[in-house]
Amino acid sequence: MDISSNVNNKIILSFCIFTYNQPNAVRRVLKSISSQNTNKIEILIRDDSTDNETERIVRSFSDFKNLRYFRGMKEGVDKAIIFLLEKARGEYFWGFGDDDLDPNAISKVLDVIHKNPDVMLIITNCRQAGNIESEFHIGPSRFFNNPEEAL
């Protein structure tokens, strides 16, 4: 696929957040995306929470471009990811959860996609943050030369 002709008028990346009773984590993710939000991405949130707190937080980010919120019932991470895959409009899907995001991570992923439009899988690094929560990092690019190199 050649995305160079699509970059300016099509959603390239569906950034998908699945969450369960983690409204403060969703707030952090959305804050970290706020400076990275672009018309090249859409943000989808699947909220299986037992209360309306996450929905209230998402509504406070109503100025985001291409933000869609879905309320579900607790069916597990797998079903939440499948649901978001079915709703995604982007050429690429990033299933994220409700962890922290490095500054410029989205632009780095979009750059990898732009330079390597045939890429089928991008895995980001993760490390422990100051407490029990995780942070994802985009490290140096490494590509497998052939499919046998990956498990």
C-alpha cells in the first residue's frame, strides 16, 4: 500500500484505548495525546467501566479531532480489541489500553508507517514508570529481514 497519496486526506492510524474502571489513566492518555492529535489519526475508546466517570472525562476532551467513545459491558480485553478493530477506520490499528504514552510517540509511529508502508506489525517498548503503571516507548527501529526471524 502506498500511503503517500493518502496522508493528507485519510485516517492513517486508529489509536484504540480499551479500559475498565481506570478513568484517571484514560485522562492521562488523552492528555498525552493532546499535543499529538492530528487529522491522520482517530482515537477510539472502548469503556467497560462500572460507572460513568470515564465517559465524563472523555467528554471533557470534546475538542479532539476524530474521537469516538463506546460504552460496553465487561467482556474482557480480547472482545474489547475485536470491537475496536471492527470500528476502526484507519489503515493501521494501535491497540493501546490505558497506559502512558511518550511524547511524540504517535508521530514516530506515523513516520515508521510513512517510510515503511508495507509494515504489518509495530511493537513498542515498555518500562515501569514511577509507580506500578507502564509507559510505552518508541525506541530505535529494528526490522526483521524475513518472517522466520520472528516467533
